[in-house]
Amino acid sequence: DAGVIQSPRHEVTEMGQEVTLRCKPISGHDYLFWYRQTMMRGLELLIYFNNNVPIDDSGMPEDRFSAKMPNASFSTLKIQPSEPRDSAVYFCASAWRKQKLFFGSGTQLSVL
Amino acid sequence: SQQGEEDPQALSIQEGENATMNCSYKTSINNLQWYRQNSGRGLVHLILIRSNEREKHSGRLRVTLDTSKKSSSLLITASRAADTASYFCATDAGNTPLVFGKGTRLSVIA
């Protein structure tokens, strides 16, 4: 298995633009998590899914953020409109029963 | 919050020395996990210790768990330059997702 695959690896955009981050979890995993990492706040959980169903999105900063998981092999995190304070590294992780999370390499997002 | 809090925030040691990092948490847990993050990469799972376990080993790693004190420690023996990374603990209470601390930045100097 190739592990958790995230794209793009880097994203530079201008304030107000829509940003879409993508994630392909490991086949067979039933949990998918989206995290955001900054120096100031550390690793923050944004949302997680169980069997493609969103379970807890209380970590999503505001309505500008949305996440979907249309099937077991794909998830997106969308920011619309983006703001400079959204600049961070966004990680996707998948797991089987939350016992051991496998992280992707992350998307480095810079909003100018 | 059951967030794990790692201590110290940063640690610098010489190659060959042992490195000890600590994690404290606030509520009852099912298990506690340790992860490593190399610069610019995603986190990698190192070891999981269940609430009914007190100690666990994996290669040069030794993890202890004291549920009465709500604390855990990660010991890396005979450290190597390649161990330079950030180390995070994460707690699992079963019906909530893993919550990570801010990590300990370990620097191993050759």
C-alpha cells in the first residue's frame, strides 16, 4: 500500500480564493481525520469521519471550511474564501478503529 | 480536555545518550500513543500502550504509563542523530478522537 496520499504537496494562493485539499486514505481503514498544524497552535483536529460519515466537525474553524468524504477512498477539505490566517500544514490521517493513525505527507498551504 | 501535554518542549542531547520525554493528560483513557514527526513530514506512529499496561518496549523505545498520575514517559536509549525529530503523545478515551499535544523537539547532536 502506498500509504495516505495527499495532494497538492504545496499550495500558494491569494486571499479570497478557493482552496481544495485532497486525501486518499489507506484501503480498508474506517476512520479519516483532517488536522491542521501551526507553530502557535500545534496539531489541531478539524474533522473526522467514520465509514465516510462525519462524526465531529467541532474543530472546523468557521463556515469557510468544509469537508466531504463521498466514498471510502477519497476525501476533500475545502476553504472558501481563504484567508492569510489559514496558512498552515494540513494533514490527513486514516486508521482502523483509531488504534494507529497513518498520516499523509501534508499540504503546505500559504495564503497571501 | 484529555489533551496530552509533553514535557520538555525541547531537548538537546549528545549521540549515545538517553532521551526521556514525558506526557501528562487529564482524563481517563483507553490507550496512549506516541508519534514521531521529522521536519516537513507527517507523523509516524511509534508505540501504543493500553491503560492496563505499565510498560512497553519496541527496539530502543521504552514507554511507561502511570494511570494514577495520568502520565506517560518515552525513553529513547542510545540516541542517534536520526532520532532528531518532534515527538508527540496522543490519548484515546474511546468515544472521542485522538488529541495530540504540542510535542517535544528532540535534537541529537553527533
